[in-house]
Amino acid sequence: MKSTLPQNTIHFCPKCGSNEFTFHEDQSFLCDKCQFHLYINSSAAVAALIINDKDEILLTKRAVNPHKGMLDLPGGFVDIMETAENALIREIKEELNLDIDKFDYFMSSPNEYIFGGLSVFTLDLAYICTVKNFNNMHAKDDISEFRFCKLSDLVFENICTGSISKIIQTFVNKKGEQ
């Protein structure tokens, strides 16, 4: 299988169209013709750790690829010129119709997944969140369903990405230490 890394899939300069677009060790491309310099950076994404009063974690089921049908934390990409905190509030409202009451930063984890034949890199920022209530919660946007799971019953092979799995595992471990 052909690698999906940018250096194996991007062949032309997006500015001038030249095929003299060389990948360098600093994770960037440089066009030998027009000198355009393109860095491959991570995109920011947010994820919410939401626990109900039964000490169960809220997981969503992905309705779209990548990882369609797998379990995930609610959240998504940070839009251009948007703060991570605003993205968190927006994404939870879009996906579940929930209003976040309080949130605290928990941790970050790097991620790579394949979308459209290209490796996409994210930095997933996780927040521990409380919501005002679950009364009007319903699956919307890019999730097909949601469920609350006991922390002790989680099957990490069903979690969509390594970064989300790591975030949840770290959360479970810290809860066990308390």
C-alpha cells in the first residue's frame, strides 16, 4: 500500500503548479521554481469528557469517515480564528444539542488519520466538561448516536483513534487514583 504521508502524496506546488516541490526534514515543502515554502502542521481539534451522575462517560458513534461506526468523544475541529474553548462549546451544541456549563483543560494528544488518501495530523485538546442538563440531548451533525458507558466496561478497540483512546485511558486511570 502506498504511504499516505504528505511527502508521498503532494507532488506539485500549490502556488505555481511546478513539480519541483521538494520535501525537507523539517516537515516542509519548498518549491525550487517560485520559492514557496509550505509547512505541514497539525490542525487543532477538541474533545469533551462528559460524565453523568452515574459516573458513566458520554461517547458518540461516528456517522462519517474516517472511522465511521466507531466510538469517539464528542468534539471536532477548531475553525480558523476560533479559540479551542469556543470550538468546544460550538461542537458540543452542534453534535448533541448540549450546553456546556463548565469545562477544564485535561490534556492533549497528537493524532494521525487518513482522509481522502492523505495523512491528516491533529492535536486533540481534551476538556473535562459538565453540562447544564441532558434533557434535550440528541445526535446531530456527524454523529449517528450516543451512549453512556461505565468506565470499567470500556472496550478501547472500539474507540476511533489512538489519541482519543489515550485521552480516555488517561482519564480512567486518573479517576482510579482519586
